[in-house]
Amino acid sequence: MNKKIVRDVDASGKRVLMRVDFNVPMEDGQITDDTRIRAALPTINYLREEGALVILCAHLGRPKGQIVPEHSLAPVAARLSGLLDDEATFVDDCLGEQVAEAVGAAQPDDVILLENTRYYPGETSKDKQEMLAFAEKLAAPAQMYVNDAFGASHRKHASTFGVTKFLSPCVAGLLVEEELTKLQCVVDADQPGFIAVLGGAKVEDKIGVVKQLLPRVESLLIGGAMAWAFFKAEDMEVGESLCTEESVAGARDILATMSDYLDTMMLPVDVHMKNVSTGETKYAPADGIEPGWDALDIGPETQQKYAEIVRSAQVVFWNGPMGYFEEPPFDQGTLAVAKAMGECAGYNVVGGGDSVAAITQMGLADEMDHVSTGGGASLEFIENNGTLPAVEALDDSE
């Protein structure tokens, strides 16, 4: 890793602005999974032990520059206080006098959590001057910057990128260090023995990573609704299966531009589908999806084939479920891949997103070598050959 990390600098007595990824799932105002909060604790505790005042900033949801109460970080502050066994002061703004007063009243090793940075349009603005103006105000109370929000590091936002123009030093947190180190093993992997598994719904979001991976992997296994897009791109019947025009266009792009490497890409040979009218379910070969039927999972033959390939891999990277895992019995494809990942003697990485929710739901997260906290960030890190904009903005190691 060629970037400075928090252990490389003296944070004693400093006011530290620390970007965290507290974009946690919420339901009726309650946090349903606090994994991302727990993931930030090592860096928070390290800074406190060093005698730093820790000023946390984060986003939650997509309020689009407006104050939206259901996207407030107040519930996160309460959960964080419980995990720290100490009160984290919550400020219901991220700029201005309230922040200045809270920082002025704080003691070394205190923790302050600012309100959602995305309440301001400058946080995500594509206008560079507007973004930097917001970043300067956000950075104003602090003396140095720590980025521990891997899941947001693929964005050139004010709190991940812009603040590095106004604070020094700017370093990576312990979570970002771990993510970059573990994912670099995937970036450096090459065939033979390198297997990638991609699922989920949107091919268009994964065109870049598919093009990056196809020439390098021994096998690229496609599942989930991504597969139906490839089926339709090849003029196969997909019935009522989830398959957007954008995804089909993405699949056609890959088929047209990566023809020299398509022998490494595998699509399901069978599916598990449901009749949208009657609710009846049945298995069918890939070319046997009928009008009125919705393919919701890879079939048993595909499950067995994919599992065998994953189990024998030297390095395997997985992003995206194989089907509608939230609803049994359409969780079997995802479960088969997850179990094979756990049984793989090689190095296995789960690249964030719904794959993490799936393996957590199935009780298999502890079987993985690395479970990334950032789905989009992990994909872009691999697609961009080991770089992310917000990481590149940090200080270089000497």
C-alpha cells in the first residue's frame, strides 16, 4: 500500500475529521444491521487512545441535498454510543456554529458525529467549485483527515475527496487499509485458478469489471438477473424474469466487444422459475423459460457446476447473489455458491452488497477470508486495477 495510514502520523491532541461509512440499513427508524458502524470502531478507538478529538462525518441514504428526517444519523449516534460504551455527541448539522460549539466544548478522546453530509447539495455536486466550497466548510473545525469509509471511496464527493484539499495530513484508516490490502490480492490474481462470480440485477453497473476480469480469470460465473440479460441479448425467451433494457444493452456490449474471451464466461444451464399467475414453481433448462414464468434462481445443475469450480479455486471473488435469495426456495443457488466459497482452500473474497447480506443471513460470513464493506467500491477497485479516487487523494507513504 503506497498511502499513509493513521498509524504513520501523530494524532495526539489533534482535531481529526474522520469520514466513516455509516450508511446502514434502516427500517421504521431502527438500524437492522450495524456491521458498518462496528467496522469503524478500531480506527475510532485508535484515535481516542492517541488523545485525538474524533469528528465523524458520514452520509445516510440519498436525501439529494434536502433535510429528510428519515435519513438522519441520530439513530446511528445512539447505536455508536452503545458500541463505544461512551456517549458520542450528535450534532444535527455538519457545518457552522453548532459544529464549532460542539468541537469547542469537547475534550481530547471525545467522539462527535455530525449530521448527514448529503443534506447539503455541495456534498455530491458535480460542480467542482460548489463541492470544494462545501468541503472547505466541512473541514474548518479539524486539523487532519482520516478516510475510513471504504464503501464511499469510489466517489469524488466533498467529504471523501474535497476535504483533502484543506487538511493535512490526510491518511487512511485501519478499515480502508485492510480493504485495500485484502482486495489487492484479487487485483493481482491471474489465471489459472482465478475464479470470479458475478450476480445481482444490473449488468450495466458491472460492464467495466466484467471487461477487466474476462481476460484474467479461468472462469467468470454469471448468475442472478444478470444471466437473464445475457439470455435476452442472445434472443432467448426470458418470460417475466427481471431484465431491464439497460442490462440487455450492457450484455450486448460485453458480447460484442469481448468476443475473444467469452469462452471463460459461463451462464446458467438451468433455472428455477415461478409462474406469476399461479405461483407454481419448477426447474427448466436455460432455453426453457416460458412466457408468464419468472426465473428467480439458477437451477440445480448450474448450482453443482458452479460450486465445483468455486471449491477448487486458488483465488475467488464473488459479488452479487445467484437469485432471489430473500425468498426460499430461490435462495439455493446463492447458498450453493456461499457454501463452496467457505469450503474453498484458496483465498476467497466477498465483494460487498447483497452478497454480504446473503452470507450473513445464511450464517456463513465467518467462513470467508474477506468480506468487503463496499460493493460498488470493491468492484471499482478491481475495475480500475487497484485505485479509487478518494484513496488516491490521500498522502503518499514515504
